[in-house]
Amino acid sequence: MDRPIAYDKLAREDRFVRMRTRDVANAKIEQGMPPFPDLSSEASMRDRIHGILVGEMQAMEGAGRSVYDFPDAPWEFTLDMARQVWDESRHVETYLGLLDHLGGYVGEFPETTLLWRCACAEDAAARVAGVNRGLEGLACDVFNQLIHIARKMGDPVIERSVDYVLADEITHVRMGSRWLNELTRGDAERRRRAIEFQDSIDERFNLGGQRQDGHHEVVPISIAKDARRLAGFTDEEIERLVKSTQRSQVY
Ligand SMILES: [Fe+2]
Ligand SMILES: [Fe+2]
């Protein structure tokens, strides 16, 4: 197997449509739509669920890649990444079911590969910081919001399904917290670089500035502070994340 695997080489059935993130956002703006699904309509909800579905696939592929890429990492690290592959594969099935539940289908919306490209960081510590803590931390915020909206809509299928997935994601963020610490023990420079990579992801992947500090009823996507604390985030880290969401955002 070659490494690294280019983002456009991921194996997909023909029904998946791949586009650059920026092109998707621009196409939506040109059509007078918000660049990120605001969950105000059924189509918008399907768009969000579809986006999560392809994210789960890439999370599965990224964790699988981490099993392979770091043969010298501690055995328990490899085991955690293998466990994550298994978890993410169940999440893919869950979101396929939810897409079906909403009357959607695979390929109804394009797939972007931003997540996969973050999973290509060369250093294992940077990868778990960026993917497990950065992106899966973002997943906790997004899932928390979905659960809240599903409850308001009176849709227990979405509410409970996403709640099950959220429980796994908290575990994945915890894994990231653990391995960031263990892999960089005694190497302050490696730790600094890994955290810098995570910070850059936290700043870029902010869903157009929708993610903010505040209650569900007040902000579009509330930072899931309780889930993040469960996942090993310190109060200081949460505070730093809140500050980063207050700056201008790209994605
Ligand atoms: Fe997942
Ligand atoms: Fe995950």
C-alpha cells in the first residue's frame, strides 16, 4: 500500500459525488442558500445528515489509516484506533438509516474530503489532536445540537440515534486527549506542534461561525461544554475554543 493516500483516491461507489468544500459553499451562496445547512427545512436536515454520513466514512478511513501508519506506536494506541474504525462503521450505518428515515439518499448532496485531509497529518500526536480532539470535538457540538433539534421536532428516531453516536464520539475525543498526552510526554515541542494543529482546525472548522458559546435557543450551534469536559477538555481549553470562535471564520 502507498502512503500517504491522496484525498481523491478514496474508494467510493459511483453514487457518491465528490466536490471541493469551497466549491460547494460557493454554489450554495450563488443559489441564495446558506453555505451550511441551517436545519430550517427538511432538505437542509438531509443535507446535514448526509454531510455527517460522509464525515463518518472518512473518520472510519482515517482511523484505519492510523492503525496502519504508525507501526511503532504503543500497542494500545493501535488497538484504540482499530476500535474507532469499528465504532465509525456503525455510525455510517446509523446515518445511512437516518438519511433513509428522512427520505434522502446517498449522492443527494456532494461529499467533501476536508476531514480525510486532516487525517493525513504525518505525526500521530498531531493526528489525534486534530482529528480526535478538534474534529470529533466539533462532532460533539453538532450532535448535541441535532439531539436538541430532534427533540423539539418530536423525532425520537433522530434524537436517540444521534445520542448513541455522541456517546461514542465522547470516547473518541477522550482517546485523543489520552494519546496527545502519552505520545508527547517529555517532548514539549512535539506537543506544541500537535496542539497548534488542533487549534488551526478549531479555527477553520467553525461551520461559518455558527458554532458559538451559549444556549441552544440563542446560538446556532452551542459548544457542548459538558460533553467536552467528559472527553478530557480542561476549562482553559474550552475557554480558548470559545475565543477562537469569536474570530472570523472560513469554513
Ligand atoms: Fe463517528
Ligand atoms: Fe468518532
